[in-house]
Amino acid sequence: MRVPVVLAAVVFLTFTAGLLIAAEDPVMKEAQSTFVPIPLTPPPVKGVTATPALVELGKALYFDPRLSQSHNISCNTCHQIGLGGVDMLPTSIGHKWQHGARNSPTVLNSIFNIAQFWDGRAADLAAQAGGPIQNPVEMATTHQHAIEMLKGIPGYEKLFKAAFPSQTDPITIGNVEDAIAAFEATLITPNAPFDKFLRGDENALTSEQREGLQLFMSKGCSTCHSGINVGGQMYAPFGVVEKPGAELLPQNDKGRFDVTKTASDEYVFRVPPLRNVELTPPYFHSGKAWDLRQAVAVMGNSQLGEKLTDSEITKITAFLRSLTGDQPKVTYPILPPSDASTPPPEP
Amino acid sequence: MRVPVVLAAVVFLTFTAGLLIAAEDPVMKEAQSTFVPIPLTPPPVKGVTATPALVELGKALYFDPRLSQSHNISCNTCHQIGLGGVDMLPTSIGHKWQHGARNSPTVLNSIFNIAQFWDGRAADLAAQAGGPIQNPVEMATTHQHAIEMLKGIPGYEKLFKAAFPSQTDPITIGNVEDAIAAFEATLITPNAPFDKFLRGDENALTSEQREGLQLFMSKGCSTCHSGINVGGQMYAPFGVVEKPGAELLPQNDKGRFDVTKTASDEYVFRVPPLRNVELTPPYFHSGKAWDLRQAVAVMGNSQLGEKLTDSEITKITAFLRSLTGDQPKVTYPILPPSDASTPPPEP
């Protein structure tokens, strides 16, 4: 009878590791119909075959400050792997110490968002990756110069050839974007207590977190903050019921309106994903709230028209802390050196 | 006869891995009397017991931009692990985009230098680590504020307690410096072809590199560039024989004179270590030479009074490339998050 026992154990382990268990518990059942656990392995990236060589190239580019005009700012400057995928600043500091207009969104789990940037102006990670490189207040170069620069660093040719073996001239901005996207897609954070709960482990949440989850669903937070990223799946106005003050919602930033030029998109933003939210202060697109409790209270007022009690805020905040998953283990890439043929920085 | 054979093999491997073999080859013999291979494991740090917890804390601090006033600049900003331990800029960009006065020296193998900074004003790595934190053109905070900040990040207390288990109030600037030094001491780059040669492997250098090494010793380069770091062991004037032009040696930077106030120290600098030199352009304290060949030629003129031929420069440069060792494998540290109790950045 040895084999069937082993087989049953394998089936059971497969189930608990990767799949949802049909829940009896009504809170778990509602959660399972509203949210999706982060998978244990990176998802495929549309249009890209994420070979190890492509991911390695993407990682090198992600950490390479020479993609900026000054050679001083990399993707990791504003989306730091060790800081929840953000820079923990209200708004990022870019070329010549200019400040960006909005709080830097996290790169972690960004593959699961419906679109990228606070206003959703990039359809996917590859489209996003090219943006900051040529944004004058961020990395402040041009795609053309970035490519000249990469072609001027002798060691990159080998990395691009390995990542795009069928191409004769693979150092292109499209390939840069695809490689960065392929690396970013690996930056997922599975195994949060909430993921374990979604997969059927009733003991994964503390009782306070579980009550917070109940409130999160019953009060209506999960109407917008749903799906795999507990957000990041739709657009909503900041201030559905009541507009917050200008310190949190500056009047000159009309959000998605600037993309669509549609009046109903004024002050509309992509609903921020809440995965690892305890690691990503300060909050809101303005980056003005350092306190997660304050952010929860503001959301209650502005989005739900509800003044949450201290106890409710405590419980919801506890639930939000259950969204912190395993942080990525990234070995710092060794970048090919500049030499006399590399276009010098323009600081 | 099994045991003696195994024993002999063990003895042989121990020898070739860690010790020098007495050379017959005269070039190898001279090299072994002038240089020292990088050890295979990190050396001890004076006054510090480098436990894993201490090194982990030091790594977190090394990568934490919140040690700067703006929360935007970390040790790794100017001494990047993936860029040969430097930033590949002529001079670093610091607080509010100010430029430092001198080219950023590499952190790699810096534990082996006689003293730190171009002018040797810090006796060791711990003394160095505190400098940039409070330098107004670099991280631009104060030691006092840096400590308030670390105390305001809840997750750091546990890391400091683990690193300094016998202390009741371990978050101090002295401990910050010791922890960073303990991490930096792990950033060594063993197994360069030249190290293998020094350990007795006659085939470790190409014939061009070997000829370059011969020239490096016979022309007199190794009079200053000697020891374990092929430099970093003494001080010398830039321009022993002939002062280079102001584009390489700006007149307003008098080097070690500013530390000792001794007339003979005008334009004296710590001889730069040449380990991994191909990875650390641009060259000189002014960071004005991007071409390693140019740097070699300038050194010939200014330090030796000798116009090196193209062929000599090619060979010496080839030898210098044999100084590139195994680059550090560093897993990016996950830093504890800021929260409402953390002093906010002052950008």
C-alpha cells in the first residue's frame, strides 16, 4: 500500500502549493471569488520568450545608470529592489535633481497590472520601460542616444546576442524594453500570508487580519482593490464621494484625463495595487501620506463616504500587512565597463 | 597506498589554492617579491568580529539611501557593486546634483589599502564610512540625524541587536561605520589571472600580459604600484618627473597637502590601486581619462619621464587587464520600510 499513500501525499502537496481549495469558510469563499494568489513562478510575458539570457540582459539594463543622460540614474534608482520596488520618496528625484510629478509605483508584481503608470498610459511593462529613459525629468536621454551608448560599451554586444540569438543587429530600443520587461516579470512576491489563506490555509491570517479582510470586503474597498494585485486592475476617480484636500490631491494633476482628454477622466487614476503596501510608503500618487493608517482613513472618507473607526482602521491595516510576500532574491548584476569608445556622461 | 595518494593530492590542492609556489621563472620570482595575491576569503577587519549578522547589517546600510538627507543617495550610488565598485563618472553626483571634487575610488579590495580616500585622510574603512554621510556635497546629513533616522525605522532595531548582541543601545554611528566596514571587507575579487600567476600557474597570463608585467616592473611602475592591490600602499606626487596639464591635475586640488599641511605633500595622492582597473574608468583623481592606454602613457611621462611606445602601452595595458578578478556575488538586501515614525526625507 506504499504507492497510493505517496501518491495521495503528492496530490495533496500539489494542491496546497499551487491551487485553491474549495472553501467551506464563507470569508475564505468570498475572498477566493474576489482575489487571486500570486503564482509561485513568474508568469509569461506577452510577445517575449523569457530565456535566462534575456532575463540576465534585462537585469543588467535595469541596474545600469548609463541608460540616463548623466549615467547616474537607473531603473533601480526609483524602483529599488530592496525597498519594496519603490524609492520611499514622495516623488522621485531625477535628472539634475528635478522632482517627478507622481509617487513612483512599485515594480514588484507590476506584471499583473492592467496597465502601467498611475494614469495607465503604457499598456505593458515593455511600453513602460522606454518612458523614463527619455522623460526629461527622469533619465533625460533619448532612445537614440541610449542605443549609441549601449553600442559603445563593448561588453553589451555579447549579452544582446545571447538574448536575441536570431537577430544580426540586436541592440535596439525595442529589445531593451523587452529585456527589461522580462526581468521585471520575475519580480513577483509569492507566499504572502494572504496568498496562503487564498489557497486554503485557514490559519494563515491572524484573527485581526481576518476581521480586517472581512471589513475590506464588506465596506467596499475590494470593489476597486481586487484581483491578483488587490488593485491595479481598473481606473477610479480619487474622491468618488468626497475630494480630499489639495495636499493629497494636487489640483494641477488631472490624472488619466491627460491621457484620454475625456472629462469623466479628471482626477481618475489606476487603482494602486496593494501588494506589499507596508513596504511602499509614502502613499497616494502625491506621495504625501507616510502613515498607512492615515491612508486607510482617507480612502474611507473619500472613496466610500465612511468615517472608519480606529478599531476598523487597525484591523484593515493588519489585513494589508498580510499582503507582504517573499521579496525577490536578486544577485546584483556585474555590468560591462565603459571605455574610450563609450559616449561619456553629460552630467 | 590509497591514503598517501589522497593526502598528497590534498596537500597539492591546498598549495595551489592558497599559497605561493617557489618560482624558478625569474619573472614570476620578481613578481612574487613585489605583489601579493588577493586571498580567497575575506580578511579580518581590525577591531570587529565579522559575524554574518554584522555583515548583513552592513550590507543593508550600504544599500540604504536613507542614510542621506534626501533619502536618495546610498554608499552604492557612488561605489556600485556592479560597476567595479565605482560609478564610472569623472566625479560623483551628490546632494542636489552637486559634483564631488575627486573621482570615486573603488570599494572593491579597499580593505587592503594603507588608508582610504585619495588623500588617505581616513585610516581605515570604518573611518571612511562616516565621511560621505556628513559631507555636504555627498549624502549631506549629520551623524546625529542619520542615527535618528535609523532609530525611526522600526525594522533596524532587530538588525542592530543581532549584529551587536551585547549592547543595549546599539544604533550608534560607530556601529554603523563598523558594520559597513565589515560588509565592505567582503568585497574582494580573488582569482584574477595575475593571482593565479602569482600562485605559480605559468600559463595564467598570455605572453602579451607577461611581457606587460615585465615592462611594468622594469620601467618602474611597480615602484609605487606594488603589494596586494598593485597600488594603494603609499603616497606619491602626481607628476614626479613632469606635471601633467591642468585638465588631468587641476591646480586647486593639492591632494594630501590639505590633510598634512606639509609643503612636500602638495599634489601628493595615495597611489591608486590597480586591481580591476579595466572596470573602473575614468582614471586619475580628476576622472578625466577614459582610455586606459592614455592613462598608461600619461603615467610614463609624468611619473617615469619616459615616453612609452605604442607596443609597450599595449603590453602594459594587457597586463593591467589580468588584474580583473572574480566580481562579488551580492544578493540585493531587503531593507526595513520607513513608516509614520521615520524622519521624512529632506530633498
